[in-house]
Amino acid sequence: MYGAEEIEHALGDIAACRYDGVEIGIEKIQAAGSGNVDRWIDDYGLELYLAMGEWIETEAAVQRMVDVMPMVADLGAEFVGILPPQRGRHDESTVEGWLSRISDAALDAGVRPLVHHHGATAVEQPDEIRRYLDAVDGLELVFDTAHYYPYGDNYPSGDVTDGIERFADDIAYVHLKDIDPVKDFTANRDALSNADFHLDNVINYFRSFIDLGQGILDFEEIYGALSDAGYDGHYTIEIENQTEKPLVHAKENYDVWRQVSGD
């Protein structure tokens, strides 16, 4: 909801809604200046949970991620997020090599590397998540409720607890967002899984993401499954497809999650 030029304002909104930490994209941090971002985070009494990297589509992008790890560490982020390349563009060995290089650089800097499974990317479906977690030393998982939904065993119901149970030992960080699937959601999902990135498929897939409590996911079940799995880490609420009144959406989503979790 916020651009790089709005980071200070965003942090003020987030603090006002009583969140205690944030996730910020690395490219936005660089655009605003890491020193400024560090100061603003401190001014608002927040913690930088995770710095999310750029999409690793090229060798140059991978090298930028490797090179930025000292900055991420200096900002005090516990985690760095890795966004996989678009589906069908690179073979598995290339993706594995890229993830390994970034993970090694993160661990050397004292930051925990996390791969973000994501629709329409090389790390999309459960078997792919498992493959790369097993192949890359030190790599852990950002579990995203809405991005897991299309590929879980219980699809099309709103139960994603099978993913939590399957990856219980790998989940180091959680993204929360709801989903309200459009009419042809399955067809759009299948097209993206086959690397058919027609604009309609992309738009209809991603516009299905919605505020917490407005879609079909059962967040009480999600919280219960994570608690049963022993997860006691951070939760980040991702608010997508909302460009107006960000403070209102931040507060409304916080209230929904607080009611579910009791925190």
C-alpha cells in the first residue's frame, strides 16, 4: 500500500495500529536510504522483522541480493526473504544454485534466509517447496496462507492446515492474507502453473487476495494449527489490492487477527 517515498508515513500508521514490527522490501529500503529507515523504525518503536528481496530473475539480481546482506544485517533484520523466479524461465539446478548463493550470503551475515513460496513462480507447489528446502542448506520457509491455498490438499475449501502440518519444521515466518477466489480461479491457477502468463490469468489470480475475514480462509484453524506445531514466531499481515485508506485497512486487519489469536 505504500511506496518507497512513503516509508516514514507507513511506519507511523503501522505503529498507530499497535503492530510491533514490520517487513519492508529491500529495494524500498535502498530508495529511501537505509540510515533513514533505521532511524524511522527506531523512532516508532518498531522492529524490522524481515527485509524482502527482489525477484531473482537474473544472475545480476542474485548478485544484488548477495551484496546487500551486510546492509540487511546492519538494520537488525532477523530474516531476509527470497522471491523465486517466474515459473518456467529457469531449470531446477539454476534455481537451486541461486537460492544456495543467497542463503549462504545471508547466513554469513548472520541473517536467516527464507524462501517465499508464491503462485506463478518456480517455488509454487508443495513438492517444489519441499525440494528446495531439502536441497539448500539453512533455507527456511515463509508460509503464506493465500499463496498456499491454491495448491494444498484441501483445495478448494479454505483449509490450509495441511501445509502447516507438512512444513511445520520449516516455517520460520508467516504471511497472513485472505482469499476470495474469482469465478474462474482454478483455470487461472492452472494457466499460471503452466507458465501461461496471459494478463487475465495474472489479474484474476492476484485480485482474489483480500483483507482478513473477507474471504474463505479459516484463520482460527490456521492459528490453531500453527500453535499446535509449536510456531511462536512473527506474523505479518499483507494487505493487497487496497490502495485507499491504508490506515483503516491496517487497523481492521489487526483487529481481526487479534480476535483470532488473542494477542
